[in-house]
Amino acid sequence: MAKEIVRYFAARDVLITFAWIPSHVEITGNENADIVAKQGSILLPTPHLKVPMKDVQNCLKSELFKHRQMEWDLIPRTNKLRSIRNTITPWTTSLQENRKEQVALSRLRLGHTKITHGFLLDRSPAPICQNCNLQITVSYLLYQNIRQKYSLSTSLEQILSDNPDKILSLMKFLKSSHFLLKI
């Protein structure tokens, strides 16, 4: 039936564009249908089919994303950014109302702020908490303050997640504690 349709339009010099849609992935019956369809395309090749550039671009983007995600998954969870992010999809909460908030959020997610790493530029000792004698890091800064004041999760991944409500609480904390200008 499909061969007849292709022959009909080919005989009338009509341009037909076929686009592969990956909807049969991991569905046994549909995968069998895909195999048969591929065999059919070998038996009756269609030499002059043009694939729209947008389909090619979408396919390439998808494959590139999969490749980059596999590379990301290989990075150890001890990596600062990897420890708070499981996927390479863009952060939807990265754009904040003002530039200071946007920069602060990015620095916190990267694990490098003026408070925690400014000593490297000053060539001074790393900042130490006067109460517990531990080095001040982003996780220390947020755990010690945000948990208690805003009842947020104890997980850095949750505090810095892509959840707009959590980011709003984080920004409230940063403003009220005057850390926003120090980050």
C-alpha cells in the first residue's frame, strides 16, 4: 500500500517530504514495525527525498544533548556544580529580577563567592567561622543560616534547585542577612 502511494506521487512529479519521528522507541510491537518499515525502504529506495533542515537540526541537537548529558553523568558528584545538578537542561530560575540577585545565584551554584573565595585574591587565609572553627563554604553558609531561618531543606541541591519558591526564599534570606552584597 505504501509503495503504491509513493509510486503514485513520484509519477506525478510531486515532492514528498518524509520525516522520521522517534515515537516507537522501546515499544516492542512498534519497534518490530520500525524494522519492517526500514526493510521496506531498502526494497524501494526513494532517491530524491529531501529532509527539511529543521528536522536535521532537531536530530543533531537531540543527539548532542544526549552525548553531553552522558558526559555530565560521568562527572563525580564531588564536583561543586555536579553535586547540585543532575541534568544539563538550562536553569529556568537563573534570570532574576535584578542583576545582583542573578549574579549571586550563579556564584552560589558554582560554589565560588566573594565570601568563600575572596581570600584567594587578597592572598589571605581562608575564612573560618568564629563559632565552630570550620572553613566558610557556600554549603556551610547556606546550611548554617538558611535552614534555621527559612525552614528550607538541608540539601544544597534542594536549596539551589530550579524551584522558583526555593529561589525566592533564598533571595529573601540573602537580602535580610545582607549576604547578597557580599556574594
